[in-house]
Amino acid sequence: MSENVIVAENLSKSYLIGHQSVRREGAYIALRDVIGREVSNLARKTADIIRGRQVIQGDEVEEFWALKNVSFEVKQGEVLGIIGRNGAGKSTLLKILSRITEPTEGRVLLKGRVASLLEVGTGFHPELTGRENIYLNGAIMGMTQREIRKKFDEIVAFAEVEKFLDTPVKHLSSGMYVRLAFAVAAHLEPEVLIVDEVLAVGDVEFQRKCLGKMEGVISEGRTVLFVSHQIAAVNQLCRRVLWLDKGKVIENGDTSSVLPRYLSVGMSDVPFVELKKPKRDDIGLFFSRVAILDKDRNPTPELDARFPFNICLHYEVTKSIKGVEMAARIKTADGAPVFTSLYSDRSDVRKMDKNPGSYVTTIEIPGHFLMPGTYTLSVHAFRFGGHMTHPLDVLDDVIRFSISETGTKVAKYNDHRNIGVILVNFPWHDQPAYQNVSSKAEKIVAT
């Protein structure tokens, strides 16, 4: 069994934050109160300076806990994804693990060299060149010059900044900065690699390249902590995730079970949604009910993969509209689009003219089509005129539903996250091998 390389025990981190008291409009404040408050603030700040503590601005001080009693373990060679909304405490946790800041309470045990990429330019000196920063970063990680020289060409080739290698990095763009920083962090063979959302700065090609490199790092048995709001990347790289919210651990478990619950926060599992008429009367069209129906046309959020199901849309038209179009989009739990079905006929747009009234339309999805998993439904209605589309009603992720593994062969796979999202059984036909294939090929070449 692999040993633990990271052990966090009841990690907590608090900060003191200041607030300026707000005077109510029209309220009277005596001069002696203002003078007393300012004297008190000055005395507090002077005491903080003398004691070497953080100087807090404002006349009201609040203790804010960025982390509270966070405990977890990471084994050697494991990839842990850390997810959570903005302000959940992810970056604070990584700074503690990277030894940038100390916890207020608790402790963390780390084994091996740690390379961190927390923000643009972490560990880089802006006045030094790219070449000098590569050696500086390696030295900080405890590597010898010989080890750094061995990896130097690979780092430069990956970062694609040869032309600016001897330019002070303060003159590089943020994208080039990140290229070089990631190349250094990933190629200097740390036992633990910590990567924050910084990869979002790079372009799409660079992000794909970085993900490929991290997969290579993972295959070498090194430990990776990966923080990202790109849920598809977390799902691709991590088998286990730590879900933080308001500084506390909500869940710590398998990616396949935690991610759907994380993404469903704020969404309901009801099989249909009743929608109110919008306050504006000039919209012209709005959805009044959206439902997911099983094969027997009963509303349900849990569907059997073997059987077809229907998306049922009720909508109201309040005034005559020409060129109406609609779209229904199915997305995976991590937000990746699976398909979009359009309801329109561009060849004769008059067929989509709508008069005032109530309408119902359904879309039938065949059985054995979607892979088992959790999905969301979005529906849009818009008016097409000329070369422009004008939105009428837009409902993003209005319903969440799930496809069960009943009757499928997917369950036998230990990890079917990368199989795909479409469950298809194309026919495979065994045929006898042709003995004269080579001779036919020779004739074609001769011709």
C-alpha cells in the first residue's frame, strides 16, 4: 500500500479584517466621538506595529476563518482535485501546503520536494531573465545545477520562449510567464506538484499541452494537487476530489460521486418545472413548463438507459411572431455539451410563424443513446430575422436528470469516465481474411 505523502490534521487559518463603520444617513455624530474613535484606531495600529502584527485598516476588526478544521490524506502517486466556489478556501489551503503561509491551528506533514504553481510568477524574480529564473526555481526546490542543466532544454522547448529566454521576465506577457512557470514546475521532477487555477491564463493549445504533461507526471507515480474551476479537467485527471465550502470540507471522495453533487448545488431533481409568466408583456413567447418524461410519458428525473425518453416543452405565445426557433441542449454534469436539437426549418421560415396561444412540443431521445450518468437540460427560444437571432426565452440548466446503468455493460468497467457520453452499439462483423489483399494493393500501386 502506498504511503501518505501529505497529511493535514485540523488545518485552520484565520485573518483579521477591518471595516469602516457606516454612518446612517442623517445621523448626528459628535466631534468628541470622532476624535475618540481616531485616537483608538491610532493606538491599536501603533500596538500592532510594535508587536509585529498585521496592521488592520478600519475602526472595526473582525476575525475571518478562511479554513476551519480541514483534515485529509494524500497517498504517493495520487491525484487529488480540490473544488469549491470562489472564496471556499482553496488557495489558502494550497499556500499552507506550499509553506507560503502558516496555519493558525493544526498541522500538515509533507514528504518530498514540492513544486507549486499558485499564481502568475510564483517563485520568479521579475528582474531576472527566464534562464536565471529556471536555475533560481530549481535551487529553491533543492535541486543541484547538474539536475537543472539536465532538464533545461526540455523546459525551454515546452515553454516555447526561446526567443525571450534572456529577457527579464517582467517584460513577458502573462501567458508567456505562465508557460515558463509551469514548464519549470512540471519538469524539475518534484515529488508533489501543486497547480492552482493559473492555467486558465494560457490559451487553449497551452492548456491542452499542460493537461497532457500532467497526465505524464501522474503516470510517473508523482503526487498532484489540482485546483480548477474547469470541471472537465478535474474529471479527466482526478480520481478523488476534496470539496471545500466556506473553509470547511463538505465531501472527500471519488470524483464520480462527488462532482455530480457539487454541480447540482442550487439545482432541483424534480422531473418538471413550472414557470411564471414574465412581467414584461412585449417578450412575445415564454416557456411555461419543462418536463422530462419516461417511456410511459410519466415525469421522472431518473431514467432507464435501455428505453427512450421525452423532453416536453410547454410555451405561451402572447403576440404573433415570425421566424421562431427553439433549441434543447443536453450537457454532462461537468458542463460539457453532448448535443443540441434545433426546432426550426430555415428552408421556409414561415412554417415557424407563431400566433398567440398555448403550445406543446416534445423531443424523443432514443434508448441506448446516453451513457449512464447525470445530465442537465437547457432550452432556448429565439427569433431568427435576417442574419441575426433575437432571444425570446433562455433557461440554462433548468432540469437535472440521471441515466441509470440498468441493462448496460458499462458497470463492469472500473473507471468508465473516459469511455464517452454516447452509448452506441455499432455492429461489428467478423469476416475472413483476404489472401489476395497484398496482390490487389500491388496492382493499384502499379496502375
